[in-house]
Amino acid sequence: MRYIWTIIWSFLLSNMAFYVLSSMQGGEYSFGLATGIGLAMAVFVFVLGEAGIKDETAE
């Protein structure tokens, strides 16, 4: 379930950030690019959560 929520939040946050930044710069909003960056961000969070950060209370 945490993977699904991570994908949903990364999708929403990356698209929101791309939309706001492109409108502030007067550029064109690219849904495909924002979605791709969001998926890459989700994969990075998965890897960081599984391999990078260890839970100290479990030891």
C-alpha cells in the first residue's frame, strides 16, 4: 500500500510543481515530462526507503 501512495503523491506533486513553475516562467506545461519526473522520483524514494535509510528502533 505504501508503494501505491508513494506513486500517487509523487505524480501529484511533480505535476503541480511543473504546472506552477511553467506558468511562472511563461513556458509550456508538459504533462508527459512531469509524469516521467514523478515516476523517477517515486523510484528514487523506493530505493532510498529500502536500502538507504535504516530503522534504528528495529535493532
